[in-house]
Amino acid sequence: GLGFNIVGGTDQQYISNDSSIYVSRIKKDGAAYLDGRLQEGDKILAVNGRDLKDLRHKDAVELFRNAGYDVSLKIQRRLQPQNGPVGHRDDGESGGLPLAAFLVPGLALAAAAVWILLRYRQRI
């Protein structure tokens, strides 16, 4: 097999009002895991050029089973990995900006300040 499980389809929507096919699990040491590019939560748009839009789950599974040895996937990466469907939030999960939204610009400003200070000291 390809080393991953899928969810979704017109008959088993994973996300409300979205019949797309999603990667639900990457099997450890499977082909997808060893390749390293596919991630859980990715939306699979096409397999070997065949569009997955408006397929039943079992028909999508058959496409993957018959995909052959060299498989080409067109995917859409999920922006933020989550457990469960997009938009689902646990009660304990806080909202707001991630910590990196503050740390990255802060570190960039600190690095620029150090660089300016070092350049200024060389001129004295």
C-alpha cells in the first residue's frame, strides 16, 4: 500500500459541506512516511492526474489501490494541523496568536540591533 489512510468523500464528509479526501493517518515505516512529504490533514486533490472531486469514499480508496508503483499526488497542505475536522476546537484550547508570531519579529529586531551596535562600535 501507499502507507496512509484517508477520510472523506461525498458519502462520508469529514468536514461539513466538504466532500474532499483528506489524509487521516500516515503509517509508520510505510511509503508515505518514508517519503516524508505527505502530512496528516493534507487534502488530496488528485491521484496520478485524476481529480478526486465528488467521489464516494470507496471510489477514492479504489483509485489509491490501483494507482500503481509510481504515484503522483496533488495536495493542499492544511495550514494548521489539528485533531479532527477543520474549525473544531477543544474547550481547553486557547485562541489568539501563536507564540512564534511574537518571537520571530522580536528575534529579528534583536539581531538587527546587535548588528547596528557592532557596526557603530567599529567606526569609533
